[in-house]
Amino acid sequence: MEQEYPIFSYLNDEKTSSQYKAVNFKIAEANRDGSIRWRCCVCSPTIITKDDQVSKNQNDKHKSVKCVEMFPVQMECIRENEHLKHLAKTCDEFKFVDQYKLCLRRLQLKFDNRAVADFWVKEVTAKTAVAK
């Protein structure tokens, strides 16, 4: 079952990666007024958020065909993978295999297994990323 996602949401626990209209953005800078400027991961469009809401959309035109919209399952796989990395850094009792399987199970309950298989990070790759 596919889910609807908000126009803007964070993709990681540290709030340094986000999606806006299903396109991946990275934090560019935090401003003195508490707002945050985000830049598309592939090309140059930026957005500004304040209090987790988009307050200004400076340039909505993406310059690259690589700036494709992500599928909901793809966004959720990114979130779960980022959450797994966050747990590895912050949890003293972190057990990779158990947490990896738990994240995968959560994804499979929400989405079609084939779709999850297309976007979920492979165990070896995830283990390497967590070890860094």
C-alpha cells in the first residue's frame, strides 16, 4: 500500500537531508533568523524553511533530468537507512543484524516487497556504511 507524503519532510534524524515535492535536498546553510536554506542534491534550485515549513521557494526549476521525483517507498527506504546509521552512532547496545531486519520488516509491512527490494540498501552495503 503506497502512502501519501507531505510536500516537505526530513529524510534523516539529524535533519540535514530532506525531500521537497519528492526531490532530495541537502541543507545549504542555517540563517540567523532560524530559517534554513536547502539546495537540490543534483542541481541548483533552493528552498527556505522556517519551523519545518517551506516559507520561500526561490527557484522551482530543476536544471538536470537526474532530478527525478522519488517514489514514496524510495523515500521511506532512505529514512530507514538513515535511522539505522543514526542508531549505530548513538545506541550503545546496537546490534546491526537485528536492527537491519527490523527496518526491513517495517518497510515490507508498508510497501510491496518487490518495491522494497528495488530501493532498500543491501545488507553488506548497510553494514559498511554503519561501520564508518
